[in-house]
Amino acid sequence: MSSATAPATDSPVTYIQHHLTNLSVGEGFWTWHLDTLFFGGLLAALIMLVSWRIGRSLDAEKPAGMQNLLETILEFVDGQVKSIFHGRDRLVGPLGLTIFVWVFLMNAMDLIPVDLLPKLAEMMGVHYLKVVPTTDLGTTFALALSVFGLIIIYNIRSKGVIGYIKMFLFHPFGKWLIPVNIVMTTIEEVAKPVSLGLRLFGNMFAGELIFLLIALLPWWIQWPLGGSWAIFHILVITLQAFIFMLLTIVYLSMASQADH
């Protein structure tokens, strides 16, 4: 939502383009989005700090406050893992919890008024600032490719290198259509990180764009409309974090099956 009390600018296109431009260094493939790295890293550090503080002061008899919240999230994620992932694995549970909390917090940056942090940054000489890491395609694809790397590792661990290669050669149509099998299985595997990355990016980018469009309206429309969209957007940011976590668990479960 906008923190202004009047339409944001007389040039809506310039306003939107400015807010959707990253603070970056480098050119081409080697461009680094400093704002994405900063806010993503800051939220990751916040998760580690809060977890460390709670871990030091755990009270099994009288849990309260943040410990109750963390235990609720932990039990929720643990329930999802047990219902989806076949067998036991020491990584999947912590991974699911990390993904859900981190993606949720990065998404939740969208609830900060769109002009607040960019205006503060501009006062300090920083002219571009995007505060929602998941509206950056680089973030969502980095997360998705990390999951994809784990999918390959779990496939090789459960099937062996030869078995993993056979999956491309003989799935889904058998030995008589090996060229077709290679193409179909490759598309099926590549579609996993692509769909993960694009789904999260598309939903969060659209949400951010709606906030920017609302910020262009007069203040007496901004506040009720922006407030309503923010309330609905809480559901969106939670759902997108849940879907990313859930699909990660599903893909790793599929990769862990020797006969898949």
C-alpha cells in the first residue's frame, strides 16, 4: 500500500517502472540484484536468530509466545511430510520448514507500504529499491533450481546412476521408443523447477503490481482498497509458501521411489 495521501505521481508508467527496478551492479548475466540479496539474506538471518533464541530458552512445561507459534508451524510441516514423503529422511522435514517460513517472510514484504522503504532509501542516496525478493525471477528460480538439484540427488540415491539414466531411456513408453522417452522425460523433469519458479514469481509479481496500481489512486480510495487487498494478499502469500513447500516434498518423495 502507498504511504502517500495523494496520487503517487502524474506519470504512472514512470512510477511503476521505478518501483519494479532493482538496485543492481554488473551487466548481463553477471548482474547482481543487491536489494534482493540484502532482504533475502536479512530474512534468513532473522529466521536463524529467532530459532537460536527460542532454542536456548525452550520450556517444555510452559511454552509461550514465539515458541508456541514455532511449534505450531513445525507440527503442521511435519504432518505434511509424514503424509506425503514415503520412508524416513532427516533432510526433508527441516527443508520443508525452512522453505515455508523463508518464502512466507519474503512474500510478506509485499505488505509493507510500497513507497515507505524506497523513500527512506532515496533519502540515503539509493534511487532504486525492490523490497520483495520473490518478485525477482532470480530468487524464485534460484530456489527452484536448488530443489531441482535435490531431486536429481534423491533420484540417483534411490535408483543409482544407471537406474536414473534408464528412467530417461525407458519411461514412459518402454524400450521401443527411446528417443521419444528421452524427450518426454526431460520435459517432465525440467517442468518441475520451471513451474515452481514461475508460479511463485507470477503470483507475487501480480500482487505487487496491484499494490502499485492502488498507490496511483487518490488517498480516499487508496486506504480502503489497499487495506482490503492487503487482507486478501495475506492468504496469497501464505498459500504460495505452502504450495512451494508442498511441491518440494512431493517431488522429493517421487524421486525417492526406486520404481518411479
